Amino acid sequence: MGKTLALVVFAAALLSAQAPAKKTTAETPEARAARIHKQAIVVDTHIDTTMMLGRDGWDFMVRHQPESGENHVDLPRMREGGLDAAFFSIYMPGTVTGPEAVKRALILIDHVRRLTEQHPNEIALATTAAEVRAANKAGRIAALMGMEGGHMIDDSLAVLREYQRLGVRYLTLSHSVNTNWSDSSGDKPAHNGLTDFGKDVVRELNRLGVMVDISHVSDKTFWDAIETSKAPLVASHSSMRAISGHPRNMTDDMVRALGGKGGVVMINYSVGFLSNERYEAQQKNVPSAELPRVSWEKIVDHIDHAVKLVGPTHVGLGSDFDGTTVPDGMEDVSKLPKITAALLAKGYSEQDVKNILGENILRLLEQVEGVGRRLRAAASKSDGWVR
């Protein structure tokens, strides 16, 4: 009886061994890209949607159509594109100065804060990396704020401090025209970079834990900021001058210096920044209908170039949505997953892609917060007065 049982067990084991193994379905490239994009915390450091918030009848919570020219970003399309956090730009032209600039800036800040107050279940105001992560965990979009132009501080560190208290977490030192203390890439040099007060602004940003943004600044201002800052810096929406010669873009040496200090360059989607052919045509005043078309793949080319210079931990996304002309195929924020798929197709690892999509800028935000805490702690032990 025992022998018979043994034979039965042996036969069953033999049949089991000979049975065909169950086939496992391999993850398709599309499914892999979708999974990684969903797992990542995707952050954009520059959207100009703030200007839309104050328009009568325009609703951020409603889906709009890009082909109608209405805009690039709203909540439904952020959800569709998997954009988890965005820096809403506090922007006005650099020609608006003095108390009027401060007043307008406060109105724009109020637009963002009221948006989060009116829709607390969908959108959370965030000022730290931890708050971004908490919002993401709760299924809410994180709204941060960046100020696009030093002219809005009205030459006052006190005004700068108030902006920080209200939630601003980066300051672009200058926009398209010079400030009284910082030269712009879009204007003739007036200060040979940063003035002494401009360097004080950088130091105060460090102390406050606010990121120093070097997009839009002149090359000399960039180098002065790099030398002055005790914290890593951000280029909130810039691309590669090696690919497109636009002066708003960064040279390879600038990218290396930014990365070497721990900073992050956030790639801009503006067609003139992406394509040298487009930029040169614009310089020649070619009619709009005859300008060269630019494909969204150029965004990936700029990311790839930056990564080759400084590695995948110092590059991110700063679209300039709602503030520029975007390339074909990236008509609005809903198209963002294309970037994830393209990077994976180029051989980037899952972690590298997640870093570029958002982890790099969250790390930078944490580092700048840490520098601010240390500087404030050191200042509290002295009798020094910060102007």
C-alpha cells in the first residue's frame, strides 16, 4: 500500500513538472510609462495660469479646449496629464514698478490662495516639499508660488519678507528688463550683473529659505548669483543654448555651474527656446504663419542634453504653460505623459525619470529650506539686524 501511494505521488509530481508553465504577460512600454508617470510626483516650476484666475467667467475647475486658445492648464487637464504640483507664477511686466507692482503682486498671490481656500478638497497651498508630498498622498493638487521678477519687491527686503510669509518660494531676480539691482538677458547691461543690493537680495532669499531663480537673468547676473548664494539655485524655466541660441537659454558652462552647486535646470517648452531655426526666424520677423513648426520631442532633446552635462539629478520640468507658444504635440498639460514615455524609450531608468519629473525639484526645495533654517538659527545668536 505504501509503495502504491509513493508511485501515485511520484506520477502526480511528474505530471506537474511536465505541465506547461503559466505565461506571464510582459508589461508593454505604454503600460510601463503610464505606471511610472502615475507613481511619480510630477512638478512643474512655472505656469502662468495665475493670470487666468482673475478673469471674469474663467473657471480653473472646468476643462477648457487648447485649440480654442483658451489656455494650457486647468484642474481636469492637470489630472489627465498627471501633474501633481505646480508653481503658479506671480508675474507682471518689468515696466510695472514701485507700489503699483507690489499691489498687483498681492492681488495675484490672493488669486492663488483663494483658489486653494475655495477648493480645499482638490487643491492644497504648499510652501514646502513635505506639504507637496502630503497633498499628493491625500490626492490633492499642490499649488506653490514663484515670483517672476525682482521688480515686484520695490527695492525692499521688507517687501520680500512679506512675500515669503504669504507663500512665495522662489524669486526670479529679473524678468525681461533690468531691475534697479539686477541685469536681465533681455535688456542692455546696466549694473554688470548684480549690484551690492542685488547680492543682499540673494543673501536674504537664502536666509528666508526661498529659492534664487536665475531664469531671465543676464549671464553676468547668473555668475554673480552663483558666487553669492549659500544655497543651490533653480532655473525655473530655461532651456539649452547649445541647441537654441536664444539668450534666455543657458550655456553648457552655466548648466554645469548650476548643477555643481546642487541646483536644478527646469526645461522650458517655449518654441523659440527649443528650436534654433524657430528662434532665428523670429529674429528675422518672419510672419507667424510662415514660422517653422516645432515638435514636442525637442523638449526631450533639451532634457537629454542637460542630463549629459550634469546628470539626471539636476534636471526637471518648467513648462511656461499659459505664458508662451508651445510645440506641436504638447498642446496642453494633458500631454505630459509623452515626456515620460520618451525618456524611458531613450533608456532612462525608472528612478531617473521620477527624479526629472519631480523628485529633483523637491530635493532642491528641501535643501533651500534647510539652508534657511541654519542661517536663521545662526542670526538669532547674534545682535545683527537684517534690513
